[in-house]
Amino acid sequence: MSFNEVVSITSQNFPSMFSAVFRRLRALLGQAGPSEEAAKTRALEHLARASQLEARGDLADAEAAYRTAFALDPLLVEAHAGLAGIRWPGPDYLQWLPHLHAVRRPAVYLEIGVSTGRTLRFAQPPTRAIGVDPSPAIDCEFIAETDLIRETSDDFFRNGRLPELLGDRRVDLAFIDGLHLFEQVLRDFINVEANCLPQSMIVLHDTIPLDEQTQNRVCTTRFYTGDVWKIVPCLKHYRPDLHIETVATAPTGLTIVTNLDPGSRVLSERHDEAVAAFIGLPYAEVAADPARVLNIVPNTLGGGANQAPS
Ligand SMILES: C[S@@+](CC[C@H](N)C(=O)[O-])C[C@H]1O[C@@H](n2cnc3c(N)ncnc32)[C@H](O)[C@@H]1O
């Protein structure tokens, strides 16, 4: 086992996360006003009620109670997570990722957005794992040989570190879970695909938005997908050659992309046009028919054509 840490902190842009963090800190420091405190208390009461309703199988009322809870306290992440669990029953993404490792047995696994390392650690020997995150906060041990690169994904791909790490290999399985903005995920996808094999798999996190607020480009909640979902209609439009399925798994979906073309230049050459065309999609577009817009498939481990190696 080895854990190679590359320390090279570079530019990073955390849009508006600060406002949410600041509000949380202010509350923790006891500086919230009386009405804000009262709303938080009521939110917790609705959260408790929602859990009881859910436990007894009254899902419609539980959903309503979860919604009331996070309307009162948008930072009550447990309320959003509770609603997501009702909306997307079955195995969650932390069950899906080890399943994909077991089925695909990737020689090289690349993860963009590592945070505590709880998903990077799913890589098992002999997989070689590479994690990229400008500010990880690792709280676990890695079993596979792992390189942790402390950079933004843009810097990582720009500075040529990946070819150096890969040698004559390519990325077999990738998980994109970094900055939750559509145009960043598009760039990450372009850069990752260029380093894959045609039979590799790219998995995108946070592609099913829970509601309008949590998919806004400005982050005001702790439960936050941002507008990552726009990557799915964008890829469907510009790259009909890709095989794209979104698994309805809690909390925020996983989009599995296969039939890759590492030599394709369509997205890089039409990048600005693609961003301009899709960045302004309204939430109503996906809310009206998520199954069609996102190519949603049932949340069944081992059930999709995309999951087995080709
Ligand atoms: C949602 S967390 C990742 C969680 C982890 N994959 C998991 O499932 O537990 C997102 C991470 O992306 C990182 N991040 C933010 N901007 C990034 C960027 N431009 N490139 C790479 N990572 C980024 C953040 O530091 C954060 O740790």
C-alpha cells in the first residue's frame, strides 16, 4: 500500500459556498436572531415528524414534512437527504461505486473531487487510484496505491501530470464529483475522456436535481447539486455517439457514460457554443420530464447494459 501526496495548491474558485458556510458558522456561534432560531427549532420538529411518517410508510406526508423542514431551514441537510431517499429508493451512490469497481476492475481509477476520501477509498488493489482535489480533508486510509493531487482539475489537466502518472496506461473508470457547475463538469468530461479508452466508463455525480434551490448556480444550501444536470442534455445533443444512462440513486443520481471516443474533438472545438447553449436551461426543463431529459434508468445494481465491461 502506498499513498503518494503531491502538494501543489493552486487557484481555486468556490463560488458562493462562503455565504452558506458563513450562515452556518454564525448559527453555531449562537449569533442567529430569535426568529431564525425559532425557524430552526420548528424545522427540526418537522424533520422528526417526517422521519416518523417515513418509518410508518406514509411517504406523501413524509415528503411534505421534509419540504417544510428545509423551507424553514435551508441548511438542514438531513431534510433534503430525507426527501432524496424517498424520491430515489434503492441502493445509494455509496453502494453503486464499489459495485462498479467490482464489475469493471479498473487498472486505473481517476476521481475528480475527493473531499474526505470516502469514495476514492473504494479502489481496490491492483487498481491504481488518482484523486484530484484542491483542498481534500482525508479521514480514511486508502487500500489501493493512490496518488492524491492537491490541485483544481483544470490545473491538473493543464500541467501535464496525468500523462506522467499514466505512462502507457489510460483511465478505465472515472468519477467526476468536483466543482458543481455545468461548465466545469463539461471541461472535466472533455479532459477525462481524452485520457480514456473507448471501453472505459465515466461516472458523473449530482446529475439529478432535487429541487430548484439546490440546483441554483449560487449555492445557498448544504445539500447542493448545482446545475450539473445540464451536462446530460448537452452531451446528448453534441455527442449522440455516447451511451448515457442516469441511475436514479440517492441522493443526487449518477450518470454513467460509455462508448467513449478519446479522439473526439467535438466538445472541445464547440465548447463555447455548448456552454452558451445549455448554461441557461431553466430548472423547469428538467423538472417537467426528468426521465426523458436525463435518460433515467431504474436503480438496480447490475441491471443496466452500461455496467458490465464491454
Ligand atoms: C462533493 S465533494 C466530493 C465528495 C466525494 N467524491 C464523496 O462522494 O464523498 C466535492 C469536492 O470537490 C472539490 N473541488 C472543488 N472544486 C474543484 C475543482 N475545480 N477541481 C477538483 N476538485 C474540486 C472540493 O474541494 C470538494 O472536496
